[in-house]
Amino acid sequence: MSKPRKQKGKTDIAEREIYQHFMAWLKQTWWGLPETDYTLPLIRAQYTPEEASILTGMPFSGKSLEELAEIKQKDPAELRNRLDAMARKGLVFRTVRGDTVRYRLNDFFFIGRTAFWPGHRDKLSKTLAPLHNQHYYHGGFEQYKHTQAKGLRVLPIQETIEDTKQVLPYEEVIKVLDSQDYFVVTICPCKHRKNLDPDFPNCEYPTEVCLHFGTLGHYIVENGMGREITQQETEDILRQCAEVGLVHAIDNQQERPDTICNCCKCCCIWFEAFHKLKHSMSLTPSNYHIHTNSQTCIGCGLCVKRCPMESLHLEDFPEARGRVTIVTEGKELKNKTGKVSAANIDFCIGCGVCAYKCPTKSLVLERREVTHHPPMTGRDYIMQYMSDLQAAKTQL
């Protein structure tokens, strides 16, 4: 009898309709749902049909359990169990304030992080990683090609800034940390996603380097995606990241940032957007750019290797050959190449990664002539992002 096969066909059609309705709903978030050949397979892998059905129509702003039970016409106790389980999967955002618990639907961009923050290496994670990667490479990040408002802003390494008197509070990592009261670290989702995908080599950089604060931090810990740490441990991680050449990048907003990423050019979605997807920008640059003292540079090339934007090179400077620069404790370093470091300022993001390890301290960050202030709040950032998208559409 062909009855089971026929039933399976009906089930497949019903499930596809559930997912199509859910995808249509996800498109209404600020991020939308970029459609690629990998979108539907990814959604199917990350959400069960039951989860997709429950989440279709779920508000994008926090609602109480009672409000959601009325919206979804479900028993509150049963719905709470479902939502709490989906919060642990990173599909729903759950907050607790006093006796009130609120839930909201996580957008598609957000679930690309929650899936990999915990650092799982289970079957689901190994299934999701290639799907997220291919979705990204085949149009899933295309909308950012048309925006000036990038999701992350470079946070310069403080020790590399020449004149710290002009540093603004949102540019100084210690002031950012001092404004927080809860600190969390997770696995970097970009690195972990690549490490799980057999089509990519393992990233050589540390992976437990994504830092989170406040409400987001509590959500992460409560749902098993990361661990609480101290402010001192947070500062230690930042120092270790600067040492190995990772770029500090923070939410592109002045008030209440909740994330500092530590990014490598081989895995970070923003750097790959520039290097592989050929976007005109990667992260939003800091208000600084690199400057080289050609009189002390020994042309060792370390800065060129560390630059995540490949904006540094060594140029011929014959009079520098044989010149000696005296560094710490009277140690002498000689220019053996007859070259010095030079930068393409147009591509410099002002991170300070190159300057941080310069053996002669010949590289420093100088303030740009024009200071660009990031959006004040996360909501302001989203409004600017959407405005950029709309402006781009009118020009097409």
C-alpha cells in the first residue's frame, strides 16, 4: 500500500507551508531574511515545524507570558515550557525583571550567533555551520554592501593612541567596561562556525573571546551559552587578544553596548565582507588612523603581517638601511632592509593591532581630521541602517 508514502507527502507539504509562513514573518524583522538557496534548508535545520508554527506571529518586542498566551491561544504553562526550551536553543530572547518574564522572537542575524556561542560540536551544530557559511557567501550578507552603518565599530587599543586626551568615552575600552556590572564570555560564533565546517581550515586564534554585558550577558548565562567572568578577567582577555592580533570591535552605538568582539580577518563576517565579498568597508572604523615614524622604523614587516585590512606595506627608503634605533634597556635594533612601513589610510580602520607589537614603537594611532560619532542607541543604529538600505534602493 502507498498510504504511508502519501501521508508523508502531505506532511512535507504541510511542513513547507509552516516554514514559508514563518519565513515571511521573519522578513518583517529589522534584519529581514535574505533569501538564498540555503535559506529554507537552514530554517528547517534550526527550527522544528512546531517551533516555526509557534514563533510565526510572535512579537519582536518583549511580551509577558500572559500576553503571548492570548496572542497564540495556548495554555500559559505549556507555552512557557515551549518558550523556555526555545530560549535555550537561542531562538527566543527571554528576560527576567523582578517577577516579570518577557519573551521576544530573535531575528535571523541573532540566531546566527546564538547557535554557536555555546561552542557545541554536536550533530545539529555541525549541520548548521556549513548552511550558515554558504548562506553568508551566497547573498545572505548582501544588504550590508549598501550600508554605511555597520553592526560593529572598531575599538582602538588604548596603548597605541598617541594623544589620549581627545579619546571620547565610547572609544575607551576601560570606560566602557567601568559602565558595566555583569561580564560574560562566549565562544566566537564566527570562528566556531568555520571550525565546524570541513570546507575550511581551523582558525589558529583563541576562540573563547566574545565578551558580553548586561541583559544580553544574563540571557547568555541563563541559557547555557556562555559563562560569567569578572571585569579583571574581561580586561585580561582583551590584552591577550591584542597580543595575538585580534581586533576589538564593539556595538555601533554610544549608550549601553552589550558586546565586544575580538575579530580575525579569516573568520569575522565583517572582515570577510571586505576581503571576500568585496564590500567597500568592513567594520566601522575608529576615529584614528595609523602613522609611521620613518626615522625609527626598522622595516621588519611585523606590522604588515598583523594588519587585518592589508593596508600596510613596506616601501623603499634607502637611507634607512643600517640605521640603528635604540629601544628598551638600551637594546639596539638595525634596519636591515632599507624599507619602512607605509599605510593606505583609506583602508586603515584604526584598530592599533599593528602598532601594539611594533618593536620600536614607530607606529601610533593619530586622530582623524573629522570625528564621526556612532548612533546614540541600538534603536538609532537600526534606524540608520534601514535609512541606508532605503537610500541604496532609490539609487538602484
